[in-house]
Amino acid sequence: MGRVQNVSKGGLCLISPQPMARSCLVRCEIGVPELPVTIPTLMQVRWTRKQSLQADTYLTGLQFLL
């Protein structure tokens, strides 16, 4: 579970309370506030690092696979 910081056509940056293993495959459901449904997608973890601005949170770069 996490919060999307930004999205591009190639992937997104996620803020989460736990780190994710590099190269791990992740099934995601992206929620859009204006829509009653979520968008399912498969993503791959490209990088993870501890966020310096908020304690106990991590930034993770995810690449869209589908």
C-alpha cells in the first residue's frame, strides 16, 4: 500500500512505509479519485531508497510492464 508521487508513460514513483526488493514484480491497482474502479497493472521495481523528508517512508520507482 502506498501513495503515488508522480506518474509518467514509463512508470511511477511510489511513497510507501516499507522498501521493495529491486527487480521484484508487483501487481498494482491504481485508484483515481474521480473513478469508482481501480486500474490493474503489472509493474517491476527498478529502485528503492529511504526518503529523507519523512522518517520511516521509502520512495520506489516502478516500471509499467502491462
